[in-house]
Amino acid sequence: MAELDSPLATLTPAPAARPRLVSVRRMPPTVAARLDRDFAGAFAVDRDIDREESLALLEEHKAEALLFSSGFKLDAGFIERLPARVKVAATCSVGFDHVDVAAAKSRGLVVTNTPDVLTGCTADLAFSLLLSAARRLPEADQMLRRDAWGPRAMGDFLGVRVWGQTIGIIGMGRIGRAVARRARGFDMRVLYHDAAQLPPALEEGGHFMADLDAMLGQCQFVSLHCPYTPATRHILNRRTLGLLPPGAVVVNAARGGLIEEEALIDGLKSGRIAAAGLDVFEGEPRFDRRFIDLPNVSLAPHIGSATVETRDAMGLRCLDNIAAVLSGRPAIDPLWS
């Protein structure tokens, strides 16, 4: 098995019948094994492949497909430079705000994502952040690690009750509905805001609120699950955060740009917002380091889908999409039809 000069990727000199692709992200063992078995080309191994190198590899190995993820920008400039033989690009994510859809459509490039397979685990992580933030688990953990457990009064270290409270879900897609199901298990009242009301069979016992402002005023908890678009950027901002009841808890496991972080930090510092659980940040992997100094924040590094089962399913779904397109069949999960 040959190696690239830069030891970034493994090359598989397979028969011509195998589809050729470049995989710019390191994949879990199960997905890597299928790459080696069923595909030829360049596959990231020791570290991720950057955009410039990926273009060179696509050309060098006459690849017809690109496998990437949300940290890799498929913007208009990059799409314009893709070799003409590249037919499909599969993002190992459900969100696609890193893809210039108009540019891809104009070029005739098929782009796919991975809906469904990460729904449950991302909802689990969102609800974990909700519980952790509400019950001050990061502070409790640090107290024990500092060996600072001492006598406390009954009024010390109080969190926010979760069961029986009202949660507002912004974005009632697959993940939002999965969070609603988990919330109902805690006897929570579920309100949701979306572009339109869902059919009753999909509402998961939730009550549709067309007016976001009116919903926020009733929510002890608010959880974000909408896509990031120009219309949803900073949907929670200084004004809308101010509509939450004092002592509310904010959870974001969708996209960092949905929250105006400066306003959230101010609310957390003042105590008007009791706590936040954040898995995503604006500008990640860089993030506002002030969050680290706030004791009332539960932080995670965008790991909503990070379970063995889910990451395997995501990678394999990408390969299923690529194999379909390169064999002349329709994509399973195209971003547009």
C-alpha cells in the first residue's frame, strides 16, 4: 500500500472498476475499512487533508468524488477549481451551511448529506447539556476535583428543576422532534417555533407557536435545532434573549451562529440567564474563551454525533451516496432534487 509523500493519506491502487475518491477527513475504522475495500484514491489517515491538497489529489488520482465534513468549506471558489471529472461531493454531516448550494447546482455537482442517522445521538447530547446546565454539573465536578466539598446550607448550590417545566424548541425538524420526545419523558410542556406548523402526527405533543417572541416569554428552557441561514443568524440575540423569564436555561447543539454570543455571555454573567449548554460556537473550532471562565456553562466541542454507532453510520451513508451516483443511480440523500 503506497503512501503520499506528506503521510497524510493512504493510496489504494485498486482495479479501474473501483470508484475513485478523495476523503479529506479521517474516518472511523469501520468506514476506513470500506474505503480500502470498495474505493480507490486518497484517504486521510494521519491528519485531515486541506483544500489545496485535496484539489491536487483529486487531479492526481483522477477521482470522481469528494468525501468531506462540516469543517471543510465547499464554497464557490473551491467548486470552480474542482476537476471536471468530479461528479459528487458527500458531506459527513446533516447541516450544509458550509456548502455553496447555488454554485454546486450551477456546476452540476451532486452534493449529499447524512440526515436521519445522527438524529438520536444529537438529541441525546442536547438533552445531556440541558440537564448538565440546569443542575450545575460542571461546577459540581470541579468542586470534587478541587477537594472543596465542605459544609453547605440548604440554599447553596441550587440548580433549576427540569421535570415539569416548559421547553421551547426552535426548529422542529428531526432532531427537534427527538428532543421533544425526550422532554416529554421528563413531563415537560413542549412549545415549538418553526416556519410552519407540523401535521399533528409529527408534533410529538408539542404546541406550535408562530410568534417566537410569545414563545420565549413562556420558556424556562430553550433549545435550538434550526438550520443556520441568513434568516436564523442570531435568532437568539440581545432582544430575544431578554424575552426569556429570569433564570432560563439556553441550549445550542445546532450551529453556533444561531446565538449572539456577546449577549449570551452578558446574560450569563448577570445571572439573568441561569445557565447554558453549548456544543457549537460561532467561528469554531475557535471560540470565545470567556465561556471557559463562566461557571454556569456546560461546554462540549461539537460532539453531538460523536458515538461509534453514529459516526460509522454517517461515513457509510456518505459512501452509499457516492457509490450510487458513480454507478449512474440517483443519490440517496441529495441536497436538492
